[in-house]
Amino acid sequence: MLTLRLAFRNLLRHKSRSLLCALSMMGAYVLFSISLGFSDGSYGSLIRMLTDTHSGHVQIHSQGYLERPSLFRNFILYPALKNLLTADPKIKAWTARVFSAALIFRENKSTIARLMAIDPEQ
């Protein structure tokens, strides 16, 4: 109790210093909250953009594809699966995608690229 009384006495003795310290702490809290909002918003936007353009919400792979991705580990999209995906009212859109790496070159310059192929009819 004595420590608390001494602390309040010290705060009341130096009012301008206490006010400056309190305002600094409030300003830091406001700036931290704003920066946290920006970072959380950009993180959510990044996840949304990646999901929309790259991975999608649900993926169907053949067994072992995620451990060692390869063009040879594909699976046949049977008509029964196509009908199932098309008939489900919860599914807005779907398409088959193929990912691969490529080497692009022009004259004496070359670079690597990641290719993504989709079925345009879907």
C-alpha cells in the first residue's frame, strides 16, 4: 500500500511529465493499432488473392502428388467426377489445372517461369 501511495504522490508532483508520458503511451497505442490493422488487412488480402488466383479453396490431387509434384502424377478426370462437381449447388466454379516449370529465352537471355494451364471451357 505504501508503494502505491508513493507512486501516486510522484505522479501528482510532476503533472506535466506525467501528462506527457500518458499522451506518449496513448499515441503509441493508437499508432500500433493502426499499423496492426494495416498489416492484418494486407495479410488477409494476400491470402484472398493467392486463393483466388493460384490454389483455390479446395484441391483434388492424386495420392503422393503433394510430396513429390510431377506432371506424371496426374489423374484422369472421369465424367462421373465432372458431373458431381458441376451438379453441386455449393460449388460456384471449378476447373482442372496443371502446373509446370518452363525456361523462357530470347536471344542471349533466359529466365525461369511457372506455367499454369486451365481448361477454358470450365
